[in-house]
Amino acid sequence: METYIIPVPICRQATSYTCGPAALQCILGYYLEEYQEDYLAKELHSIPTYGTDFRDILRLSNSLSYNARFYDMVSINELKDFLNQGLPAILMIQAWADTITNYADSWDNGHYVVACGYNDTSIIFMDPSTLGYYTYIPTTELIERWHLKDHYDYYYQSAIVIKSTKTSNRYNQTLLKYIG
């Protein structure tokens, strides 16, 4: 089984409601820009009762001179096309429920993850709820879990794709940086 992975930085969310800022931190780090999660959480208006609105991720990304777009009803093949172009995507899925949950019917366990790869059976993620390794969800299961409800509407198979307009440089996990 062949695996394709875009090496993105692994970013761990500091609180139960900052998966959105951590996912954005990962994407910005992929483009070699460093922002602390607490700064991003403040700029994204992340709050404990709601988390982060995807519109704020788009707004802040675009204000930082990135080209951020929201896509709805993205197929697995379209997601793989983004990844093949070197574009990790922020997905809004159902995950990490406090009790055993049928995620296909769940709308209250929204979570941001960064799709960064795939193989024959699964999509691979940088999940800000995990530490130190990439994660995966089988594609058939992902389709059932890939939905989000916000204050305004219901969204199915949505993705945020952020392109750099500043640099063609990309994250390299073997790059060494001097500690100043």
C-alpha cells in the first residue's frame, strides 16, 4: 500500500476548544510562518462554548495575505487532488465525543483536522488533539463523519484550502533552526 504524506508540522491544541487555531497554526507553519496558538485563538475569536467559526479562519488567513477558500461537498478524489498539489486542507469533522457516538448522526462533536495525506484506504491527518504523530480515518468512515453544524447552517464534506501568495518555501521536518 503506497502512502502519500505532505510533511506538515504537528501542532497540539492547548485547550479543548482551540483545534481551529492549532489547525491554522499547522498550515501557517507549513508555509514557514510562526504564530503562537494563543495569538491565533484571540484573532479568531475562539471561545470555550463554541470554538472557532470557519469564517474567522478564512478572514484571518486572507488578512495575512494568504488565499483561503472554503469548499463544500468535496469528494475524496477532490481532496486527494488538493493534497497532490501540495495543499493540505483543514476539514471540519465529528470527533472526540465524550461517550461512544455514532458520528454519522452526531452534530455536536465538531473538530478541525488538517488532511495531509492518504493511502489506498484512508485519509491521513495532523490532528491537534494528538501529540507527536499523524492520524488517519478510513475513507468510508470519514464520509460519515465529515460534517459540521454552526450557528447558521449545516455543512457536508467541507474544506478550507489556504494557498501561500508569499513564498514557495515549505516546511521540512529535517530543517534545523538556530535557537537565538
